[in-house]
Amino acid sequence: MINFGPAEKYGRRCVEARDVLCLVSRMAAYAAVCTQLIVAPAGWALTESSATDGADATASTAAEAGTGDASAAAVDPKKGANDPVLKVMEAELARANAELGKTDQAPYYLSYTVYDQDYVVLVGAYGSLLTDAAAKRRQADVTMRVGTHALDNTHGQSRASGVTSGALPLSDDQDAIGRVLWELTDREYKRAVPSLMNVRTNTAVRAEEEDKSPDFSMEASATHIGEAKVPVTLDRATWEGEIKRLSAIFRKYPDVYFGSVMLQVQNSNARMVNSEGSTVVTPSASTRLIMEAQTRADDGMELLRVETFQAPTAKGLPAESELSSKIEKMAADLKALRAAPVAEPYDGPALLSGRAAAVFFHEVLGHRLEGHRQRDEEEGQTFTKMVGQEVLPKFLSVTDDPTTKQIGDVKLSGSYDFDNEGTPAQRVDVIQNGVLKNFLMSRMPIKNFGVSNGHGRNQPGLMPTGRQGNLIVTSSQTIPEKEMRQKLIDEVKKQGKPYGLYFDDIQGGFTLTTRSLPQAFQVLPVIVYKVYVDGRPDELVRGVDIVGTPLAALTRIVATGDQQHVFNGICGAESGSVPVAAVAPAIIFSEMEVQKRAHAHERPPILPPPGFEDAAPSVAAQSVAPVSSTGARP
């Protein structure tokens, strides 16, 4: 469901971090977390960014990291003038520019980006710790363009030739850091020049491209030293105790085959300098708590419930009593899902909760508004030639605004001040009153859109492309949310169907955008109900996915609620995994198609869990006491 690598070849996959580990063996995944922190690409930790709706506030806005009594070690970007890493980056950049400028194929653009990342990971299961570790990482990206703005080594399918990455020394030894930057620069130059030759050859022998825009836009330089957050010491002992107590609650439920609680604290600092004169330093941090439980129905279908919380510091996470209640609710949901019938294929009226609608718009619409997709001739280019035309009902507008930090009491994961190309983040009104106006642009121009609007984003180690940040859907024609269910029933009666579907919660989705495959999408619900018109209670069902094609689906919106809801998650595409948010009201569709979800057929565990050998599950669940412990957070 999620792609841990840089990109999917054909699909763009996005999931909520609540479900980020669903494709990994549960125990093995958590046991390997610390190893991955050390050896995986620097952007790996981004795959753990998300939060639930309402009070589960999220966003990487403040710092909490460290081990034991040590505070986070990221450099204070307010001291940019005295930052030894930034100094050696600037010095080596100037030296490389001067020396490579004397060659026959001199780079016209060169940039260094250095990422400092500190992590703390605590993972508990059934009252004990699986992982208690910390890690640090420092990585550099050397980005180089050889040729001209009009045609360079990154043209077309050669885009990957624009960046070379490698690990940097963790200490601030300027000589050591400079030596590694020198080596990475040499490797990148020897990669970029042959790529440019191939690009020129391919351009000469291939048919003329429809979009003849330059490969790189000219932008004003920028200087930004982001405000550092005061490091806060993480009380490891207190949190180890709380994670043990929370994870022990799962021991009460024999049908929960895997239950875990993970705390992840990350503190990062990104420094970027380029040959255009830009210097951008952007600190970021997050503290996340992920609670996961899994079971399996008798037919072999795996069922997963996850709750994720994020706050500026660990002290901002919900109280232990609230987290305990969430775990109890997760277990109750899994019990109900095990007994629920499998849904049948359906085509008819449907109501998507605000969170479900947010994922729908991210997948169906958002990816197709990313700028580079309008230029790549392997893309479907669904909306490329529809600027100025109506693509949504007139009462809907869509913006992507990374500068919006919060909606209501929920902080947005896709917020940032500068994108990864050093361009200031901007609000972009992509659709106004149903009419397409703009695209989400990086520094890769497209026809009629020649400059960036601050949406060039990437995971460390990859080239940036135009990506979503905070996609926000608004409506000028709303009805009270409490009336949405009745509105759905009215639409179902109008069409003469016995029931409609209500999608209450969602785990993610993916979309296909290349023209070699069907222009289709798939959204992956978790909690789905049949809503009957004859007065019967709503019926929980399982094993259903929303499917369809964008141009058809977007025309079937008939009503929206009056409240906005947030889905924070991780989006994976060509430029890697980046944190995003999608915001939307609840939406009624006159027609929505669903299909059965593929699933495994492995039987549930043959043996009962320890302590339940001679007792009925309902009795045994009451007889197993949780780990006894007392204590409170400082």
C-alpha cells in the first residue's frame, strides 16, 4: 500500500502514516526500525508523518529529540554566519564553480544541500519494548546542470542525472566535510556531462516534442535562515513506561494478532546553497505516536486499525487515558470488522466523510495538477489543455497552500516556508469556481507556465518535481453535515436503489497517470457502512475499494458538508516521499463505483494466545490484567 522506495513506475501512491507499516512484517518491521534509520535514504523518516482528525494535531513545527539527558544536536540555523557546515558548503561551492567553469562543459547551475537528521525510536508490544534506540544521519545532495536553461542534462528521462548523494561526516570537521563534497561534485560532473551528450543525441533523432519549454526556470535568489526551535529533552524513562503500559492493553484481546505502540522523535535541519546566490536553512521536527493493531477474518482477510498522533513535542501528545481509550476502540473496531460481511461490487450513490473526500481529491485531482505531468509525453495529461475550462462543479474551488499551517485545531503536514529548490512557498489557486486556472510548479517550466510557484519538492537523494503541499477544497454551496446522511438516503431513493454507501474512514490510495495504462484511481477505505433506505440500521462491511476514472468521477459531486476535515499523510511519487495534507468537506456523489479488495487466504492463528487456552475469549479478556505501573509524564 505504500512504496518505501523513491517512486512507483506507474502509480502515485499516498497513504496515511497510521498505515505506513501495513506492508511490512509486523514484529520484524519494528525490530528493524533503527537499522533503517541508519542505512536508509535520509527521507525514510518522512514515511512516518500523519495524524488523525480533530484534536490529533499534527505538523513538524517544533523540536524534541535526543537520547537520555542529551538535547537534540541539530545546528542552530539562526547562527548561519557561524555555522561551520554552511561555511564549508559555501567555500567548496565557490571553488567548484571557479574550477569547473574553466572546462569545456561548464555547469550553469550547482547546488549543495546538506540534511542533518536525529531520531529517537521507542517501540513496545504487549507490555515490553521491542526497540529503544537513537540514530543520527548527515547526507549531502549535489545537484548539477550542464548545458543551458533551454536544454540540459536533466531533459526528459535523464532527470536522475542531475543529483548525486552521499553520507557526510557527523562531526563539524570542515576539512572532512569539504573532502566529501569535493568527491560528490566530481562524481556528479562525470555523470552530468555524458548525460547531456545523450540528451542532445536523442533530441536530434527523435520526433519534435509538443512542449518546447526550457528545462530550468530562472528565479530570483533567496536568503532565508529559518528560526531554530529550542531543543527539548525527551524523558526516555517516562516514555518507555507509558509505551509498555499502552502496548500491554492489547494483551486483553485474543483476536488481536499483533499490537504495538511506537514513539518516533525526529529533529532535522536542511541547508541549501547554490550558484545563483541562494542560501536557505530550514529546520523541521516532529514527535509522533503510532498505535497499531491487526487481526484476520476467518476468510484470511487482514484487518488493520491504526491511530497516529503528532505534536510539537511529546508533552503535546494526548494524555495516557485518552490513548488507552483509543486502543480499546481499535480493538472493538477489529472485532466488528471480523464479523462484518464482505461487500459486493456496487455502483450508486455514496457519501464520503471529510477525510475520505480529502484523500479522493488528492489522488483523483491533485496528482494530475502537478506541473511536470503536463509536459511529460508519457503522462496522460488529463488536464493539460483544460486551463480556463470547467473541471469541477461551479461551487467547488481548490487551492494548494503550503503557507497555511493549520486548519481549525489541526496542524497541516504539508506546510513549509521554502521548497526544496529554494523558492518561497506560495498559495496557488488551481481551480476557482470549478474552472482550472493553474498548476503546481517546480522550476521545470511548462507551456504558458514558465516559473516556479514554490512547489518543487523531493525526498533527499532525488530530483524535485512539482508536488502537492496542503491541498484545500472549499465549497460555496454547503449543507449542514448532520443532514448529509439524509441527503444520501434521498439520492438513493431517487435512483431506486436499496442502499447507499458511507465511507467513514480511509487509509490511503493511489492513482495511475501514465498514458500507457488506464487513467484510473483507487482509494482504500477502512470503515464502510451500507446505509439502507427502509430504516434498517447501517451495516458495517469490509473488503471494499473505491475505483474509477477522474473525468467521470469529478462530475458526479452533488452536495458538500459545511465543515472541513484534514487528512495528513505521506505521498510517494517520482521525487520520493514527502509529507502532505488534504482538506475537504464531506461529499455526496450521485454515483461511485466500488470493487472487492484482494486479500490473502491464510487462516487465523491455530493456537489461542497464551492465557486463553481454557477460557472463552470474552471471559479471558477480562481475566488478563495489564502491566501494573504508575507514573506520570514530567
